[in-house]
Amino acid sequence: MPESTTPAVLAPAFEADAFSVGIRSSVQPSSGKLFFNYASVAPMSRAAYEATRTFIDDFYHYGPPEVLHCYDVVADDMAAEAARLINCQAEEITYLKNTTEGIIMASEALPLGCGDEVLVLGNEYPANLLPWLRKRQDGVQVKVMTGLDNEAAFGRLLDSIGPRTKAISMSSAQRYDGFMPDLALLSGICRSRGIFLVIDAVQHIAVRTIDLARTPVDILVCGGQKYLRAGMGIGFMYVSQSVMPALRDSRVGIRSVKHFDEDSYVLKSTAARFQDGTQNITGLVALRAALREINTVGMDVIERKNLEVLAGIKAVLRENEVDFVDHGTNQSNIVSMRTPDPAALVNFLMDRNVYIKAIEDVTRVSFIHKSKLEDIEVLAGHIREFLAAGR
């Protein structure tokens, strides 16, 4: 390590100006694209990018042990930021590589046995469906609720809760059309009946406020690649301290245990018990920065802006006579349009440097609080052009 280098040089850089970037540069990719596909994989935020670049530069130029010593608190820092965002204890937060990993861990850790019943929604992303379907191999009865739409499916799920129901797993904001089930209602039902509640919040966090002190759940998972804009391969999981003693040992690694010998081991009593081995520090510094940026702005501000943009998008689409799925106030940052040939429309827009997503029979627009309505006007104009051509 060079003589002139001091430990201070290696510390992660989170200066105030890292968050004072222009709206355009922090929202849209630098190539000038109009990006409305945050519900898939979002461009990394400037804050996450700068934090990642700083770590990679440090690790490349100096390497361990000095760099790792400076970054050995990053997981705890991330947990503190996530806990602040969703109003829980930092000890109830751990990191994940993605949402799927969290749902898999939940399905393996919950004490479910032969004859127990799990309720899930049918029109979910596979991450929140496949791990539960696998539980059928263990004799667990997995019921998949469907309906005319996500709202109807949620109503059917509520009606299907019975004495054998031991767990409910669902997204708190649906990826297909942005429908947001009544999480407070579901939480209250689960609390009163002793049902485990697992929530996939990847389409919810940084979109609407989640307050786990007011709306308790048992396990919540969130990947960092969407509205958090932390990049791919990193996320976080919340595990309620109250449910921890009931959970099975779904995985055990060096980071899971307080201590061990050749005969036994003692698991940690916090969410860190779900950690295993080498940490993804690159991902963790990005996630920490992304969470810190959101907390710095404030979810009250972000939610208010999101609702304003949502109302503006709906108004623009109505003005341009574009049909869309409207869930009123129970809607996230997703607006799904009913247009002919969604895949063709996506390709048409891509040729014009506008990016949305085809999901089954709809074309989906998804945005963040910094998205601009003038860009929505451009999008609507292109859609009108597509429809007028009879494509």
C-alpha cells in the first residue's frame, strides 16, 4: 500500500453533493432514452453508482485487508437504512441477492407440515409462486387464487382463509397492473388467526410508504434492482423478531452462527442468521447508498410526488384516449394499458428510444417520483401514432 495513502482515503464517499444530482441525470440513462420500465430493472441511481465506483476503485488499487476493514460495517449500515425506511429494528434486516432468494428462504424456514395450507395469488411473478409450489412435495397444500383481475383474486384469497391456512404469501404491489391489495386488512386478519404473512415488496418499496410498526408482517423481501435503483444482485429481507424462534434452520454458514464446534452450532437470534458466507460488498455499498438517498429525501415526499405523477399519467392517457387499468388509490407506480399487440407497441417505442414493457396482454408503464410528465406526453404521442397506423 503506498506510503502516502491513509485509511481516510479508503472510507466510502457519501458526500452531500452525491445526492445533489440533476433530475434528468439521476432518472434517465445518459443515452437520452425515455425510460418507463422501473418495474423490471431500473437504471442505477447516481448515488448507488458513485458508491459502487468508490468501492471498486479502492478494492482495485489497495485490496484487502485495508479496504475490507474500512467496509466491514457496510451490511450493518445498510440494515440501519432499510430499518429506517420501513420502520423496524436493524436486527430484523439482512441482505439478499434477489427477491427470489428471500421467498425461497421464507418457504424453507416457516414451520409448515403435511396438511398445512398456503395461499398465494396466481398472477404473480414466478419468484413468489414457484418456491411455494415446490412445498407440495412436502405435503403442504398450496392454493393458487385467481380471478377476473388481481383485485378479484385478492378478494377470493380473503374468502378462502380457513382453519388450515398457515401462511399467505403475496406481492404488496402487483407487477401486472399495479394493484395494491389492502395490506393493513390482510395483516390484521393474519395477526388475529396466527397466520404467517410473507410479503414481496419489490414493487412497493420506494413507491409507497411501508410502516411495519403499524402494519406488521412476518417476512418481507425486496430486491434492489427496481425502484431502489441499487443495481442487480442485491436486496434485503425483513424477518420479524417475534417470529424468529419459530423458524427452521433453512441455511447455515459461517455468518449464520454465534459459535460452533464439531458437534453443534448456535444460530444468531437476529435476521443475520440467514446470512451464509462471503458478502457481496459491491452490492451492499450500492444498496446502502440507494436506501440512504431515499431516506434523505423522505418517503413522504417521494410518495406525494409518485401520486402526482400517477394522476398526471392517467390524465394524459385519458386525454389521448388510451385505455388503461385503473385501480384508483390502490395503485402503485404501474399503469398498464390495454392496447393491440403489446409486443409490437414495445418494439415500435423502442425504435423511438422510449422504453416500456409488454406483460401478457397489456403494455406496462412504470415510473419513479422524478419521472416527468412532458416525457409521458411524448410517450402518449407515439402510442397515438402506433394506434392510428392500425398496427
